[in-house]
Amino acid sequence: MGLVVLLVDDDLAVLGELSRGLRAAGHSVTTARDGLDALELATTTPPDVVLADVVMPGLNGYQLCRRLRAHPATAATPVVLMGDTLGAADRLWAAEVGARELIAKPVAVDLATAAVAAVMGRAP
């Protein structure tokens, strides 16, 4: 059975490509174009996993993750962040806010699918 994935990115091309790939892998996908919309969607109807860009308007991915951790409905929801840079500071900050994984952009569909499966403890 597929997962409910909340996909968050301000780039429509990224949303379209990853949405299609995640749906093809059997998941249900809800999308948001910024962190504030994502926070509202996630706390209203909690997804199984959140896949979010780091750099977005409103709340960035780190801020979104921190707020999801603080909300009772989403405190345990796994978050995978997608970033343009993956230096030591980026990884430290991702871990600090409670992200389960930080993956590099541009994100290939198979990597996004594998990351979602990994944080959920499933095979891709």
C-alpha cells in the first residue's frame, strides 16, 4: 500500500516531476509551494512523510521541519529535506531540526522514491 506524501517545493517543474514519479511508485501525493501552506496542510491532514525543499518562500525547509516537530499531529512525521548544498553545516542543521534525511537537488525521481522508502523503513 502506498504512502501519503506531502511534497513541498516552490518550483513547479520539480513538483510536477517528483509528483508523477511518486504516484507511479504507488504513493498519494499532496503538494504545496511554500512552507506556510505545507504546515497548514500537514497539521490539518497529516501525511505519512514530508519531502520538502530547503529554500522556499514563507517558511524555509528547516523552519517547516522545526514547526512540524513542535506540532502534536506531525511530531513523528518523517521529513526528508532537499537542498542545493550538502555541506557539513547543512547536514548538522537538518539533523538539529529533526529531518530524517537531506538529499541533493536536483533530485532524481528514483532517489526521492528511495529516500521516502528509507525513512519509512521500506524497500523502494
